[in-house]
Amino acid sequence: MTARGGVYLAGGVIANIAPAFNAERFRAAFCAKSLFSAQMMRIPVKLVRSERLALLGAARLAASL
């Protein structure tokens, strides 16, 4: 099973390194998986910068109840 919906990089560490984050370099390393490279290239990778991510998730869950 793979992360077909995507990989989301979020949280405090990502928020702190976001200014220095090199998306092209990360993507190249993420996809450099030898036999799995073609599969990895189909997986979207997103950098989440929202400081309210946990609050937004909780609100969405509450709205669905």
C-alpha cells in the first residue's frame, strides 16, 4: 500500500525550516528510490505552513459528527 493521496509535511519542525526548505532537492531525494522511483514520482508531496492545522482538523471532525 502507498500514500496515493499524498505526503503532507507539517508540524513545528517544518514550520521552522520552511524558509530554507528546498522543494526540488527534497523531491529528487524522495523519488530516488531505485526500483520504486516511478511509483514515488506519482505521489504528491505538500508542505503545510498553516499554524492552525490541528484546529482546522478538529473543526472538520466536529462538523462531521
